[in-house]
Amino acid sequence: MLSIMKKETDIRHQDTICTNESHLQHKWYHNLKYLIVGVLFGIVFVKAEIISWFRIQEMFRLQSFHMYGVIGSAIVTGMISVWIIKKFNIKTIYGEKISIAPKTFNKGQIYGGLIFGFGWAITGACPGPLFAQIGTGAAAVVITLVSAIFGTWVYGYFRNNLPH
Amino acid sequence: MLDIIKEPWPWYIAGPLIGLTVPALLILGNKSFGISSSLRHICAACIPANVSFFKYDWKKESWNLFFVLGIFLGGMIAAHLLMIPGEITVNPNLKAELATYGITDYSNLVPTQLMNFESLLTLKGFILMVVGGFLVGFGTRYAGGCTSGHAIMGLSNLQWPSLVATICFMIGGFLMANVILPIILSL
């Protein structure tokens, strides 16, 4: 039983940066707090024009500092936050220890990174902005999102045949 | 006050707010910031098709789906309540370049002249929406994360593989935007 659970967890963690195990069982509505963070995050995305196709084109043509400023200051803020959390051993609101899984290197970060870079410049969106763009009423972006989901599926299907 | 909110926000306001998502998710429930995983969870929930990569209990990651649903709602709220209608400001050099491809409409953050249902049946529209989206989904999962998971979360946690991934995102983007995309846009 334990080994089955371990295997299941291993699969879930494959190639993903955002899985953390919690031993607490919560009712579904506990997830609403993530919905609220998402709403605030989505508002910033739109208000700072991060979801703008034009802003992404400017970034990749070095025609504007805006996106570099956004991503750079987000990273610095994140770094300081993670440092403070580790330094003072800050716990979650449920009193759990905060743990961040380390990233292990594989060649996928190079090949996949380049492929995602191509897609980013074409669509002017990474996965987050796709959801926000649809929210702003750009209905045709639903096609881009469905295609992105399909791309993820195709990766999963051919995963074992791809160099990692 | 509301007038200030309705203006486009500068990077030094938006960047730190986005960065604060990292500790917010960690403190709310030990969740590492990442968005592209939501695409994988959707696959696992809807079309697992016996592929081992999608055979896991996606319900344990449902927080991620609530998060992206929030992003969608946030986009809706911002666009309908917090925006001044009008053209967005873009570098004049980019405007001049895009005008040569017939892109002149700056009333939306998404170029509606490129991304619309009618152009889906043209080669250009197909590449921009369907192929572009495919590359985003395939590439982010192959790389194990996107701008949020690698560039922001990974670098916040000083992970060098995330730096490799971020550099590759940028190389790919520069190549596409400057070399290949001009060809696609002139189709």
C-alpha cells in the first residue's frame, strides 16, 4: 500500500515544480483562498499589461524595460520572501512547516525551455496570462488554451521517448 | 483613488505584487507558485487516457485549478471595472513594424486582428493560435515549469536549473520574435 502511494506521488511530482504534500485534509472550500489570490494576481496581470501581446513583443525586441522591471522585481521580492520564510522558519496558517521541493536538472529545461520561448513570443502569453486574457473577453484565446492543454497531453504521451 | 487604479500600473508596483504571490501561497498552505501545472491537472482530470504521466490524483492539486480560475475572474474584473477604455501605449518602433503587417488596432491587450475566430482558418491565424498554444503547453511541461514556476518561484528559491530554463525561455523568445515571427506575420 505504502509503495503504491509512493509511486503515485512520484508520478504526480514528475516535471512539476508546484506539488507539495500536505497531511491535512481540508474541505473543498479551503481552496477558495487560492481563488482569491488568483483574482488579485489576475487583476495585476491585466492592470500592468503583462498579458498584452504587444508588451511581450516589446520585451523580445528590447524596446521597453517594462516586462524586465516586472519580472525582475517579482523575482527579487520572491527571493527576499523565501529567505525570510526559511530564516525565521515561518509556518503556514495551519502551523505546517513550509517546504519547497528543489528542482533537479534535466535536458528538458533546455529543449522545453526553447520550445516554450517560441510559443511565448508567438502567442504573447505564458499559461497564466492565457486565463486572464480569456477573462478580459478575448474569446479566441480559448483556442490557444485548448491547444496548450493538448500540447501538455502530447508531451505526457511521448514523454518516455523524449530526451531528458 | 479609483482614477489611479484605472491607469496602467507601473512595473515597480506590479512586479513586487506578483512576487508576493510566492510567500502568499506558501503561507496559505505550503503551495509552490506555478501555473503551467494546471494544464497537466486538466489533462489528468479530463483525458488521462492511461498515460502514466497523467495517472495521479489530480484532486490533491485542485488548489491550482482554483488559482487559475481566480486569474480568469481577476482578468474579467480588471477589464470590466478597472480600465479606462482607450489605446494602449506601445513603443513607436514596434508600432511602425506591426503596421507593415497590417496590425493597427491597439484597443485591446490581445491583438484582435490576429487572434480571432475568423482567422483561425487562415495559415497565419492557425500558426498564431493553435501552433503557438501547442508550443506553450508542450514546452512548459517539457521544461517542468513556465515563467511563474521557473523564473519566479524557481529563482526565488535559488534553483540553478530554473535559471537554465529561464535563459532558454528568453533565447527561444528572442529568436521567435525577431527572426521567425516576422515571416509568420507576413503570411
